Amino acid sequence: MALIVQKYGGTSVGSTERIKNVARRVAHHHRQGHQMVVVVSAMSGETNRLLALAKELSPNPDPRELDVVAATGEQVTIGLLAIALTEMGFKAKSYTGGQVRILTDDAYTKARILAIDEAAMRRDLDEGTIVIVAGFQGVDAEGNITTLGRGGSDTSGVALAAALTADECQIYTDVDGVYTTDPRIVPEARRLSTVTFEEMLEMASLGSKVLQIRSVEFAGKYKVKLRVLSSLDEPESNAPGTLITFEEKQNMEQAIISGIAFNRDEAKISVMGVPDKPGIAYAILGPVAAANLDVDMIVQNIGASGHTDFSFTVNRTEFAKTLDVLEQHRGKDFAAREIIGDKHICKVSVVGIGMRSHVGIAAKMFKTLADEGINIQMISTSEIKISVVIDEKYLELAVRVLHKAFELEKEPA
Ligand code: ADP
Ligand code: ASP
Ligand code: MG
């Protein structure tokens, strides 16, 4: 007997028919003798709909109230799934995040999980009850409803698996695993049977939405056995999906590049003609950090005649706010000839731990993009990834040509 946590995303619970299908899969595993904890997202499109309602009333809704609204999506699906399972003759009980007591900090709309009280769930499991928990939500120490950021149900699933020391956490979604890149962009993308935890962490942080980054961080910290699978297969199918592994493969089978990630959610800001002197980076980015705005890539040009240009990227949703902050400090903390912004950029990254032992990956990436006339605006590298910022209109082309250039559609030899 194993304890299994299964998480189902929005598409997987997008209709009552799909919810019945989820119930059948959960029942299948329960009948095999496993203790089952099921985490569900809101029905597909529902979280967007709820957030849009709030925006109709205010351009800048109070984050506490936004979470009160957004968290209702998951409350509907836990109830519906419990009803479906009960109708099939199983004992099932639903819990909101607050009812479990998934304790988070009070950073509304992007709260972090601090602790999970597993006592009630354990009692239910010991009685043979299927436990159903709302993803994406928790409560802070004062009892306020919080949400964990978009895609946060993945993190709920993995955090519950960690708290319950589950044997496996299975993330069911609308694709049958983690692919070499988003199969919606590149139809030839190939499912990976395994991907290392480090690679998955990079891919998630670089924009692959198949797993929320924090879920991967949790899995790493608590060594949760994590697998991504399709909810659209037959419940009895033993499709293996993709296992996130903590060990690297033997050198022979390890591909140099495992995947290509991309992110459209960034924007670039360039502060032109700033004095080239010590302290300038701090003068520009200090106020940005103080305003709680996340900066991603940073590039400072070589100075000429005592001046230089300084560029960085921020989340697109924080673009306007960042420009405001810079304008407030310009002339006081730093001088600049001009501040320019560009929202129409994207970041494309190649990821692979094989890069550690191979040279020439960056050169191949740059040549591939150059051959298509795609200009690289910024570059950043780490031991296992190379990222470039390019014009957003070339995103799909860039991902396709890189996928082909690195022969990712082929099984590594
Ligand atoms: P869910 O609602 O189940 O959480 P998401 O839409 O959040 O599903 O994540 C699944 C989607 O992630 C897929 O439909 C796919 O388009 C996208 N995706 C992006 N990168 C990848 C990748 N490397 N492998 C698989 N899916 C990916
Ligand atoms: N329903 C939430 C969202 O759409 C959480 C999730 O699906 O993971 O972001
Ligand atoms: Mg998701």
C-alpha cells in the first residue's frame, strides 16, 4: 500500500464529464489499495474569469480581496469531485486550504507555504477515505485566504506530498509528460522519460509552465518523487509520463541539451547615457529592489567617454511600475540621458546538464539564430543554460529552429 498524491490541472477538471474521468482514475488507484490524496485546480478558464471580474470593478483590486475571489474556483472543483466519488460508492471528503490548514505567509496573490497540518487528512486516510484538497490556496496566521500564484496547484500537490511523506506525487495535466519544449509550439517535441531535478528547475524558472517553479523547489528540498502524466489517457493505462530524477544519467544516454524554454512575460528597460562610475548599478537597481520589483537579466555596456548604457528585464506586469520608480529617482540618485522601455521582447533558453562537459553550445545557438536573421539583445548563461532576449515576434521561429538545430526530436544515442 502506498500513499499517493495526485494533482489535476484545470483542463483535467474542465467539465463534469472530465471530473467523472478524474474520479474513475482516483478510484482505480484506491481499489489497488493505495491511500489517495487528490489536489485539484479550478475548472479551466475559471481563475482567469474570476480575476477579470475583479478587474471590471477596479484596475488595481486589493490583493486580499483578489485572493478571496480567486480561491473560489478551487472550492467548486473539490466539492464536485467529492460528489462524483461518493456517487461511485467511495468515501471522499473535500478540504479547502484553510480547512486543512495550509499555513502561508501573508503575501497575497503569491503566498508561500510555511506549514501543513496533516492530522485530519491522516485520520481520513486511515479510515479509507479519499482526501480531496483545493490547490492554489492557503490561509495566513490571521486566517486570511491566500493564493500561491498562477499555476500554484502544482505547489499545493508537491507540498502536501512532502508533508505526508507520500510515496509519489503525480501531476496530471493535458500533456503526457515533460517535453523537449512546449508541444503546442513545436509538434515534433519529444516526451522525456526522465528529466533531472536541476534541469526541471531551470526549465520551470525559464518559463516552461508545465510545472510551477515553486513545486519543483519543494520537490528538491523534500526529495519528493515527482511525475508528470496525462489525465486524458485511460485510467487503466500505465503510461509512465516523465519522472523528475535526482540522479544524472550515465554519460552515454545524457543528451547535451534536454529542452528549450521560453518566456513571454518579460519586458526590457534601458537606462541610456549614465555616468560610468562605481555605484551606478546600485543607484539604478537599488530603488527597483526597494519597490519589491524583481529584476531578471542585467547588461551594462562598455563605457565610452565616461558614459554607459544599462539594461535589464522585469516582469511585464511590473513594467509600468518599474519605469515610474526609475523616473522618480532619475536626476536625484542617478543621471541618465534617456530611459527606454520595450514590452515586445521574450526570452528563449536552452537547458541541459550535458552543457557542463561540452563546449560550443552557445556558439551553435547564436549561429542558428543569426542564420534566421534574429537579433540577440541580451545574453545570460549559467552552468546548465543559455538564455537570450529577442524580439517577441521571433519567439516561435527561434524555438523551432533551435529545436531542430539541437536535434531534440531525436532520442539521444
Ligand atoms: P494544468 O492546467 O494541468 O496545470 P498547464 O497549462 O499549467 O496545465 O501546463 C500544461 C501545459 O504546459 C501544456 O499544455 C503545454 O502547452 C505547456 N508546456 C510548456 N512547456 C512544456 C514542456 N516542456 N513540456 C510539456 N508541456 C509544456
Ligand atoms: N487555478 C490556478 C491558476 O489558474 C492554479 C492552478 O491552476 O494551478 O493559476
Ligand atoms: Mg499548471
